[in-house]
Amino acid sequence: MSKSLTEERQKVSFNLQDLSNYIYEGEARYNKMMSAYKTLSEDPILRNDPSHHGRDRIELVKHAAKRTHRFHEVFNYSEADELIDVWNHFDQQLLASVSKFMFIPCIRILASEDQVQKYLEPALRMEILGAYAQTEMGHGSDVRSLETTATFDAKTDEFVINTPSLTATKWWPGELGLSANYCICFAQMIIEGKNYGVHGFMVPIRDLNTNKVLPGIQAGDIGPKFGYHTKDNGYLRFDNVRIPRDSLLRKYVEVTREGKFKRKGNEKIGYAIMMTTRSAINISCWKGMSQALTIGVRYSLIRTQFADESGKERKVLDYQLQQDKMITNLALTFAIHAGALRARDMINENIRRVLEKEDFSMMPDCHNILSGTKAFYSWESLDAINVIRMGCGGHGFSSYSGFTNIFQELSTNPTHEGENSVMVLQTARYLVKALETLRNGKRLPEIVDYLKDLDNVISGDLKLKAENVEGLCLGTLLEIMKVNAAYLVFSAGNALMEGAQEGGFKESWDKKAGLDLQEAARGHIYYYSFKAFKEKIEKDVKEANVRKVLERLCGLYALDKLVRYPQGLFESGYINAEQFKLLKKKRNLLLEELRPDAIGLVDAFGYTDNSLRSAIGTYDGNAYENLWRWVNTYNDFNKADWTETWEKYIKGLRYIKRPAPKL
């Protein structure tokens, strides 16, 4: 055990178990997760093996298939929520996760009762594995423009699914490459020449017993990717494939035998499936960051560089710039954690209301928050992991650091289930509508309550009253975040209107006001996340020392965002230059105050060494010993016979005829 980490752990000011219970919403869930991690670490198939670094993709996919079988054999999880707690244990994706996270929720939300009876139980038992076939080669976020068609043939009482062009090819959906034998295909429904928009159809694509692709269908894998190496993202094409009329998912729409289209509910229900996936993405963001930070903080405490005045080398984490890389991102992680859990609860309540009472009243608020959080959380977590990785120097660049898999696995988040720029504009659209609601004298949704004082913000009557760092308590920071968010929404609305005067609203939205709209969404999500963090502390934390350290993190999150993005504060006249210096001073002070608790904050996440997959981030702090052992035990490069290669090509370099070098 590293003496340095032992000393650091003795300085921690709070009880780790209390913080772990806060993170995992209770001791029972934490214990269940720890038990699962123990099982995963001890099972010879499920535990992580450093020798997998550098293996070719086909070999990795075959091993992932073996692991997937063993995982479900051991745990027998049937619900996506159960998978989320342990999913980040694995260095590569298991197979068939889309079936759990998207295909099954789609059945529950869009299928009629008889369809649920037919498909849900086999899907839960994994007798059928499904893909969510929406994205096409030519269209992703623009769902309305999908090209795949489902044309009703009244003579045969069937829909004919067809891929009319190359760009209409379904492209990217997980599980299409190998695993899926069914898909929910989203296609333009056409009846007697009239287009009724995009709807979901249950379509078999492979034989259940042989896994061979069915007639009229082309399906396969789309090839290597930046990450997700074991995920069989695939393509899918249909050549006039006929399916029964009742293959249309028909809880909210129906087509009669005569070909009459009937709508039975709110067409926006389809958004709920993507919302649940975006919620899972949010959770993956804080989990990935927490893994990276556990590695980064531990390494920063055993790594020493450059001597102080006494001649003793400093721990890297004692440098302020390193604290900014690690501790500031700890604050971000806990803020994303609180925001993600609140968003999850919102979408769960929304789906409950929809399914039980067909109450869609929460849908706009959920869409707003899930779009914005998915965008900013996925952007910022990916940036943070890279900053943490760079903060570990050369050893952070090694795949044995553990950062490679974390970064690659999360690198898909800004793109899938809604490209982030589109998601930001979805949130901004909600905010512009809220601004219009306010100007019309109507009641504002609670989620934009900060707009209530907009007149005072615009007039410049509101001023920050804090004159010292002691005045920057969480309550004051909440007011500052409110002003910033409100002014940014106001500013975006103005930019939109000014642009509209030149070329119309659509032209302004697309070409003139995008950057202002993005900043409005940013201010809104930062306010939401800070408020969620602050209120979670107030509601869930009873132990004084845990509360103190979390309040410091909460304050650091707000101050860091305000210092980095102060546009609304200065343009509104709410703060002056001297007060801005106070914000920076308080932020820097919090870095110092949180430094002694850094090791406790990451240990509380509870990751086993096997789940971190890192030579430099182990609990014992023996980074150098681990690196030496891994390089000599798991690195196949050092076991290969390079004699022929060296003789023929490397040694052969000296025999190439070339002009004599000029000295």
C-alpha cells in the first residue's frame, strides 16, 4: 500500500459510507452494486483482462458475446435500470444492450395490449433481440425526413417496407450487425398515396433459429468505429418486404382493414423512448467521469514532481493547476450526478402519467431538460475525461491507464440519440416559448422560474450585493445563476428577433441566432444542475461533514461556470470587475479547501480495481509496480517473434541505396 495514499486517507473529513449512500441513493443499492462488482471481478469470463488491449475487433466481439451470455447467466437482469449500475464495469460493450434500453421500452410505450402480450415476455427472456431502427444513412436527428417507406396494400392487408435509396439505408442502430432478429423500423406510412408521417413497425429481420437474414433484407455491420468496438452497429435495407397490418405499433395509431388511418393519442409519445435513452446517457456521463477521476486523483497523489523550498518533491495534486483539472471536475461530476438523477425521476414520472392516465402535461418540460442535459453533460464529461487524462502526463496516454476505454465508450454520447447541437436548439426553442409566455402574462413553468424577475434584470436594477467571499453562499450563488440564465434567454430572444427582421424567423433561427440560443441553453442547464445539486444536498444529507464537503463542491461548480461563462452577468450590469474578482477568489479558495478530501471523494464511488481497469489508479497506489507488471505480463507485443520483420525491413534499411548524406 502506498504510504502517500494511506496518509491522504487519514486526512479525509467525512465518513465514506455516508457519501457512498448519497451517491447511490441508499445503502441497499450501494451494497447490491458492491456485491455485483465483487462477482464481476472474480468471475474468469466477466473480469477485465489487460491483455485484450490491441486485440482485433472480431476477437473482441466474440469475447463480448461470451461475456454477454455469462453476464445474463449470472445476474439474470431483465430491466435496463438494473444494468446501469454495473454497465461501466466492462472495458467493452456487451451485446444486446439496445434490446434492453430501447427495444423493450418501445414495446411498453408504443405497442397495443395484444402486441405487448405477444412481444414483451419473449423480449425480456431474450428469446427475441431487437434493434431500434430509426437512424438512416442520410438522416439522423431529422426524423421527419426519414426515407424508408411502409406502404399499405389493402388487397393483401399488409404493409410493404422498402428502402427507396442509398441514403434511406438504416445505418448505425446497435444490434443490427449481428445480434438482432427483430427490429422496430421507423418508416413513412403511406396509404393510397398519402403520407401519414413516421411510425414504428415490428419487423422480423433474421431467422430465430439460424440467425440468417430473412429474404428481401440486407443487414450487416458498418465496420470499425472511434469507440464501441464490440457494439454491432449495423445497416439494414428492405426490398419490398411484406409484413402484416398488425405489425404497426398501434397503441396510439391504427390502420383499419379498409385502410383508414386513426390517431388514438398524442403523437409526441414517441419522444419518450429517446428520453429514457438520454437519461441513461446522462447517468453514463457522471459514472465515466467518476471512474476517470478515481484514477486521476489517486495518481496525482502518488506522483511527485519538482522540489519545494525544503527540497522535497511536491505531490502533483498540490499544484493549483492540477487541482483545477481534478477537483473542479469532481464538482462537475457531482452536479451532473444530481441533475441526471432528477431528470431520470422526471422522465419516469412522465411515462407513468402517460401510461396510466394518458397525461402528457410533463412532456414539454421533460423534453427540454433531457435534450439540454444530454448535450451539455455529454460534451463536458468527454472534455473532462480528456483533461484528467492529460493531467496524468505520459502514463495517462497509455491504454493501461484505463482512460482509453472510458473516453472511447463515452465518445459516442454527443452524437447518438440526438446530435448535441440539435439537442441544444430543442432546449432553446422551449426557452424562447417561455419568454413569449412571460410577455403574454401567462404562468411560467417552474423549470424556468428564473424568468420571473426578467424586467429587473433587463433594467439593470438588480445588483450583486456580496462584498466579500463570505457573502458568496449557495443561496447567493443561486441568485447569480438565475440572473445569468434569465439575461441569456432575453439576449437570445433579441438576437432571434433582430435576425428575423432581416430574413424571417426560420432564417434567423438557422443562420443568425444559433450561438446566442446555445448560450441561453447553457445558462439554463447550468442553473438547473446547480439547483438540483443544492436541493439534493438539502434533502438527502444529514451528516454534517458530508454536507460541508458537498456544499463546497456545489459552490465550486457554480463559481467555475460563472467565471468561465460570465456573459449574462456583465451584459446585464449585475456585477462589476471587482465582484468578478471575488468570484475567482472564492473559486480558488474552494480548491484549497477541498484538496484534503480529494481521495475520500473518489474512494466513495466504490470502484474495484478490476472495474477501473487501470494500472495507475489502483486502490493501493502502486502505479509504477503495476505498469511494470502489466507491460511484462499482458503485452503480446513483447511475446511476438520479430526476427523476420527486423531482418527484412528494419535491419534492411541500412542496405537501401541512397545518396551520401551532406554533412
